[in-house]
Amino acid sequence: MVYSNHRMSARTTNSYKNHRFPSEIIAHAVWLYYRFSLSFREVQELLAERGVIVSHEAIRLWCFKFGQAFAKKLRHRRGHPGDTWHLDELFIRIRGERYYLWRAVDQDGDTLGILVQRRRNTGAAKRFFRKLLKGLQYVPNRLVTDKLRSYAAAKRTTLPSVHHCTRQYANNRAEVSHQPTRQRERHMRRFKSLRHVQRFLSVHSPINNLFRVGRHLMRAAHYRLFRDQAFVTLRNVTTGPSAFRGCSAKALSH
């Protein structure tokens, strides 16, 4: 994959202007936080082991400033989603109140979109469908959901021609996709606000999609090839095509 857009590289470089640390370190810290179940202080400790002394508050601000921009670029680079969509909702508690996290994945398990709402009625399902369809030039061939009636009611007005499957166990793909969210929720000791969960998962999902290459489905050599391609894509998104190659650079070495 070849990237020759120098204007993109210039815009990426300008976004790091007036920062104390180089773009490679900032991008690496943001990637660590969203890719793995790490806190800001744990990312701080990993960087300190490499000789990079930075406060956890600075890492938090980096993630807040650059995370959404990285995720937006990754979504623009995403290929054509699958034509089978699996939809499911997961309840989460924020400050003692129950909310519902609506999630859609394709047949490959890649997250297509998330939306946190207070309810799971027909109106909430319609809002989620509109969010998924926004900017797309096609509609899926098949929807797979559980037996929640709100899905069927929303589909009749939003996607009337799409086949709807509610067969038992058919939606295991979407239910399994909630596991990384549950892991981060426990590690973060629950999400702090509605805005917090929406902002965090909107960045976590594209990065997780990029590195979720299905290790169990391929040979080790093929897995390493796809993983290297994921790192190349991440570098072009975060630091531009002329940036150095990942953690082996001098900036992150002893």
C-alpha cells in the first residue's frame, strides 16, 4: 500500500505543533491507551521504562485531543463494510443509571457503529439505524438481531426491503463483540458519563478493528504480514507517511 499524499502529512505534522514531545511519542501513547486495557498511569510507566518522562495528565490530554482525529482517519480508510449487519444492545451503568449501548458489526466482526442511549424503544432503534446509514451509498442485504420488537418496528420504516433474521444463536457475532467493552469498563471502574463512554468507544472501535485480523484463521506468516500492514496504516494516520517506523525508533529506545 503506497501513500503519497504530502498534504495529509503536512496537516498531521501541524496538529502536533507547540507540543513538547515529538509526534511519534504522542501517537504511540495514544495507541497504547486505546489498543490495550491500560490506564493513563500504566501508559506513563511504559513510556518511563523507555526513558520518556511524561505525566499521566499529559497522556490524558493527548488521548482527548488526538484520539478522535485518528479514529476519523481510520474510518475514512476503512474498506467497504460487509453486507450482513449484526445489531445488539448492551446495558451499562453510569453513575447508578442504566443506559443502553447499541452496537452494529458486520459478518467479519468489525464494528460499524455505536450509540449510547437512555432507552431501547423504537425511537432509539430508528436513531441508531440513521446513524449507521449516514454517509453510506448502500444498504445491507441482511440484518441479524435478537427478538427485541423495536428492531422490527424501526426496520419497517428505515430499511423495509432488507431481510431481517431473528433466529436463535444467529446473533452471537454481535454479542461476542461486546466483550472488549466489558473488559475496558471493568478496568476503568465503569464509565464516568454518557459523553465519556461515547467518546472513548468511538476511538477504541476503529483502532480495535485495525488490529483484529483473525489470528486463528491464518498461518503465522500471514498474520505477521497483516499486522505489519496495520502498523503501516496506523503510522500514516498518526504521524504521516514520512514518519519513522514505530517503537524501534530512537525516540522510544533506551
